[in-house]
Amino acid sequence: MAQLEQHPSAADEELPLERIQELLDQLKGAAPDDVAWELGIHIETLSEALKESAAHQRGVEEENRQLQERLLGERREYAELRASMDELLNLHELSDTISSSFDIKDILASLIDLSGRFVEYLSCGVFALDEQEARLVPLTLRGAPGLVEHLEAQWEDGIIDWVMREARPVVIEDMGTIEQLNVAKRSTVVVPMIVRGKQIGVYALYCSRAKDEFAAGEIELLGVLASQATIAIENSRLYTDLEAIHTQLKDSQQQIMLSAKFAAIGELAGGVAHEVNNPLQIILSRVQLMTLQNKDQLKLVKGLELIEHNVKRISRIIRALLGFAGHNAKESEWEQFDIAQALRQALALVGHQLDKGLIETSFECDDDLPLLTGHIGELEQVFINLIINAQNAMANGGALKIEVCRVDQQVEVRFADTGSGIASEHLDRIFEPFYTTRAEDGGTGLGLAVSYRIIERHQGMLTVESAPGEGATFIIRLPFSAVEKGGEE
């Protein structure tokens, strides 16, 4: 900082005492002695006063200089303190972003924004390390193009690998700009992203500055910001994995609870169904006989028809209970089958009903699906049941899409309709026996429960995805090979 301009003062100039003495000698001859003596006394007093004034002024100027130096020092300290506070604010802002979001895009955007506050760059980006394919994969890029190619060249030269081993930010001079005259020097700042000893990628900034123009504090701050972002990315990944595991555990728990409930109900239903079915058939035959004997009595016939209708409804429930209990699944009926052909057969059986209900159907199936093992009759019953459910959900017409694909060691079948969807309060209970939202339309609440039971016996899984007003998708997953499970529970 510029120093204050110094001006010579009267106190610093030498007093003309010799000249005053000469003038005093001349006055001695013309003036009385007492006047000359008194004048000399006053001149000496004035001279001493001037010397004291000059010394005092020099002291004041020295004190002023010291105060000026102290002020400059305090200004430097303030600037350094302000810079430190800015760094802390940047770190706090990034930490706040990290703590308030598990979105990797938000974290990376915050890292780049904060870096740009104290390091100007032409382009920058975060790159993930793909260890299997031994390459860098860009997660986010900003600024001028060419950074990916630049990093790939450094990767091939082994520079990135060296930076990762060093585990600290490194400034790499751009040799292309060094060799050219009258071209601004450029360099790349490569910051390794490492968490708990695991290398996950690098943060790179391509800048229009030479290597020696970077301050140590800038590089150190970049390292701190990248380290915070790396921890946030890892936490986000762990949170996502934890959330997925939690969802799987929740689904597994629900599957176990349903399986236990179905096992208990199935055992009870099997015994009750057999005990009820025989007397029910006797009642039905007697009612039909009485109807033939009294066909001329219209009032009586009407009452008998009402009894017959409800007896047949009970009979349908009994048959569903027997199917739910698994008493019609025999090991000898298990065989290999083509699931695509079974689905086409099910569509053919209910095709007329779908056309009548103004429902468009589409069927997509992967090629070269393996043959499955199971009870083809039961599985066709499941397919038809799901198709009829979709039809009931689209009273005013719509579309049903059936997709079959291979997922790992399973075949996945998806029945997606454009109906009214399933309300959240019903979604967790639709597979429960006797739970129905169509009781007024004759629903028994056993269709989906029986379907779930059949798929479970085939060591598969039946799930649903739905939202009100957005249709529903029932998903069946069956293993490539299965052994009959609990055919005589």
C-alpha cells in the first residue's frame, strides 16, 4: 500500500542564527547597550522555542508513521480474516447442502458452484472411477467442451493414477500451451475423491492459469470441498442401498405374513369346504326338484330360484376355497410348459369379454424364454383371473398390456391396465382372503388370494403397483425351475 507523502516542514529547515547574530552586532553600535542585550535574550529564547517545536513535530510525524504502519497491518489481517470467513462460509454452505439432500446432482452442483467462487475455470467436472472397465465416467460437466478428452489423455498417460496414489490435489501444467508462444498458460487441477480408503473418482478443473499462479490455500480449499462432496456421495449411495434393503425387508415381511395367514386359512378352508360341499349339493338338488314339481306356482318358484341362486354362489365360494387350500394340485399334473403359449390361451378364452368391454389388448414376449415347470391349469387360472380383474377396473373401456421378459433366473409377467387404480388403503390388503371392494357386484374376495396362493406354490411372487387414477400393474415372477410346494396343505 502506498505510503503517505512526506513534505519538508519549517521545523526541519536550519534556522538562520548566524545572520541574526550579524544583524544584532550591527545594532549594537546604533542602539543602546540595554536594548541590544534584551534583543539578544529574545532571539535566543525564540531560537530555543523553534528547536523544541521542530523536535516535537518530528516526534508527531514518527508517531503518525507508526500508526500508519499499524493501520496497514490491521487491514491485511482483516483481509486475511475475511478470506478465511469466506472459506468457512463456503464450507458451511456445502455442508448444509450435504446434510439437507441425498441427491448426488445437488451435491455436485454445489461443489462446482462453490469452487467457482475462488478459482476461475474454463471447464470442470466430476468423474467416477469404473474399476471394471478401467476408465473415468463423467458424472457432471460444466463449461467449455474438451475436458473429457483432456482427462482421458491424462488417464492413458498414467497421470490420474499417480494423482490417486498421491491422495492429494495436484496441478498439472498443460504442455500444449507451454510450447506455444504468446499463448496464455493453462493447467488442470486434479483432486482425488477418496473416502475411507476407497477411490471413487476425481474432481477436475481446467484453468487459464499457470501452475505457479495457484496459491496453496486455493488448492487446499479445493481438496476440502472435494472431500466433503465425496463423503456426501458415499452417504447418498449408502442411504439408497439402505432404503432398497428396507423396501426388500418390508416386502419380505409382508410375503411371510401373507404366507403364514394363507397356510392357516388354507388348512381351515380345506376342511370346512369338504364338510359344507356335500350337504350343499343335497340342498341344491332338492331345490331344483321342488322347482320342477311346483312350476305352476310362480311365487313359490321365484322363492326357490332365489334359494338356488345363493346356493350356487356358496358353491362357487366352496370351489374357490378348495382351490385356495391347494387340494386340486397334484404332483403328477406338474409338467414343463411354454408360458407365452399359456398366456395366449388365457387371452383367447376371455378375448370376447375384452372386446365386448371395449378393451384393447397387446402382448409382448421376449424370444428364447426357457420352458417353466408347474401346474399349467392353475397358472392359466391365475392369468385369467388377473385379466378379468383388469377388465372390471376398466368399466368404460381402456387398454391392457401384457409383457413377458427374462429377469436374471426368473420370468416376469406384467399385466398393466389403464383403469381407475387401487387406493392406498386397499393396496396392502388386496391379497387377503375374503377382502373385496366389489361385494355389491358379487365379488367373493378370493380371486387374488387364490392366485397368490398358486404363485406361491410355484415358488414365485405376485405383487402389484398402482396409484389412484393411474391404473394398476400386477407382476408375476416365476423361477425357471420349481418344485411343487405344499400341494396337500
